[in-house]
Amino acid sequence: MIVADLHLHTKNSKDGKQTLDQIIQSAKNKGLLQIGISDHGFAHVTNGTTKKKQIALMEEIKEKTCDQLQILAGIEANLTSLDGTIDVSQQFAEKLDYVNLGYHKTTMPKGFLDFCLLNLPGSLKWKKFSQSMVDKYTKAFVKALKRGYVNVLVHPCYCLPLDMTEIGKVAIDYNVLLELNGKRINMTDDQIVKLYQMGAKFIINSDAHTLDRVGDFSRGLQTAQRLGILTSVVNNDKKVEFV
């Protein structure tokens, strides 16, 4: 049984439809033991939160007392550059319980080259990427993970293909969890099995933007069971503890 959901969005993500209190009640009703709020990061143009809203949410979370439900304050940071820059600084990350990191095509890029090579390919939904482009995206995420304060890589390979073997090596070295996302799993079965064999750790999250999807682990759980990797899922029958 998956007991923790650490990829949840409130109304602070403009595409989120739920309040913190509504998420808490839903999580209690579904028997969860741990939740994490991770609204979209500051460079997400269409749906990002702001530092002011994020700080207010963190204070609100501190004020909540729930007997059996642990509430963590996180964020879903964005890759903004091929040099591995993300839109959450280490200084700000230290105020949080954890940091999710993902790619979103509507993120404000660091520079024009990043717009051309990161934003446009994802927006245009290219059917075929050259190996050199895959290498560029992989190196960008590797650099981001090596910053040392990213805890979860969410929906890997969404819009941009990655060499997951190289990502997996760094994820293992830096204690980064790889997400099996409730909305989409873009990694192939072969990639997931190879990561499992390497010793990578996974987390199953809902990525809920609406109340009905809080704690919806069906897609990730079915994938983990089908591929026989459930023993590597860190939120299976227990809360997540970040190193």
C-alpha cells in the first residue's frame, strides 16, 4: 500500500483546484500517512507560484497539527537552462522539506539558447530527437541533480528524452528518487527495469491538481507491480525519509 503522496498542488499552482485544508481532509479519508505540497516553481510562466505565496504556505503547513498525517512543504522546481540551472536556489531550498525537479515547456528560460533548445522542442512535440540533443538534455539534468539539493526527479522523460542510465547513476550517488507519476510515465519499461537493476529508488506520486486525484497511485502502482520493482518504491508501506 502506498501511504505517502509527495506531489500535490494547491491553488497556488494556477492549474491547481484545491486548498491545503481540502487536500489534508482527502488524504485522511484515504488513509495516507504523509503528504507533500509541491506547487509549481517560480519560473513556471503559466502556473508557477510566487515566493510570497510559497512562504505563506510553508507557514500554514507549520500551523497544521494532524495526529497521523505528516505534512511536508516542498516545491516542484523547473529546469531553466542546459547548464543545469533550476528556478529554486539552494538558500530557498534549505527552508523546504524537499525539492521535486521536472521539465515544463512553459518555464521562463535562462537565455535565448535555452529557449531554442529546451522550450521549443517540448512545445513543438518533436517526434525525433538527435542523439546529441538527448545528450544535452541528460547533461543538463545531471548538472541539476549534482547541485545536491534535489530530492525527486518528477515525470522523467516528459517531453524531452533522457539517457536514464546516466541519470540513474547520478540519482543513486546523490540520493535522488525517480518518480512514477500518476498522470504520465514517459520512461520505457526497459528503462525502468534497468534503473531497478542498477539500484535506483522510485517514488509513486499522484501529481494531483484536483481533489479527486489526491492519493491516486493506480498508474504508478500497476507499473511497479507489473515490472516487479515494488521493493524499490520508497513510499510503499512507509513514509519517505529524505537523506
